[in-house]
Amino acid sequence: MKGQENNEHGNKPYDLAAIKSITGDNHGFLEKLISVFISTISADLQLLKEKAKQGNWNDVASIAHKIKSPLSQFGIDTGGAVENLEIQDGFSTDELLSFADKLAAVLNEVIIHLKQEFPGND
């Protein structure tokens, strides 16, 4: 279903339907939410990558938990990466590092697309 949703939204790696239902016709509010999302997710992603490189998996799990809800609200599918980093049950260090890399790739793509769609958020 996610693939169909993305196709309906121009192959964007996110779906702003839930966010737009909150902001209504207030484009300024929508842009503000996107700006806050970009800056917060960028900072959290940087911290998550640092903690993963250090092998501090408790902090990685905490950051993954923190960002899971906003990612859901923005309709972002991480292919299970954020959930696996949050729970970490039975995964090797290499697998967890791979999930962190996948999450970073997805979120970097989202940020690029959001900045293109909303150019005031550079």
C-alpha cells in the first residue's frame, strides 16, 4: 500500500495528508511544521548516527523511539529500520549499523524532497 500512496503523491518519500489535516488551509503553519520537522529530524539523525558509531545502543533505541511518531505523522516508511533500532531484539551490531544507515538514507531523501517542495526550509 505504501508504494501506491507514494505514487499518488508524486513518488515522494513522505505523505503530508495527516499534517495537512492538522494545518488545514494555513500554508504558513504547514511550512512552520515542516521547518521544525526538518531541523529536529536532522539533529536527531546526526545524534543517532554518532551513537550508533559509538555502539551506544541504548541511546540509539531512545532516539529511534523519539522520532518514530513524527515519521509516522509524515507518512515516512523506513522499511522497519526505525522500529528495529528501537527494539533491537536479536540483531547483531552489523545489522543494527545497517538499519542506522538505511534510516539515514531514507531521512536524507525525505529532507531533500521537503526542501525542494518547501524551498524556504534550507
